[in-house]
Amino acid sequence: MTVTADQQPYQQGYLPVLSLCQQLVYKLGPLNVDTGAGFVTADNYKDVVALAEQGVR
């Protein structure tokens, strides 16, 4: 494997649905959530392994 993407399932899945519901029910503006762009490569995988073992999301 050369590269893999770092995903944020909570921020990319639940928050958009929450935002839509708040817009429809409470007439609020949309949420703007920056999920960042992260890639795991051979150069930085050790940092990511440590976080994954701790259960950091």
C-alpha cells in the first residue's frame, strides 16, 4: 500500500444530517465543518498507528 485516506466518519456522516435537520426544523443556517485533508503515507504512518491504538478519531 502506498497511501490511504484518513476519514472522519462522524464529521462526514452524522453532522451533515444534523445540519439538514436543523435547517428544516429550526431554520438555522448550514453547519460548516472542516474535516481536513489527511493522507497516511510511508512517511507518517507511525504517527497514525499510535493514534489509532489509542482510539483517537
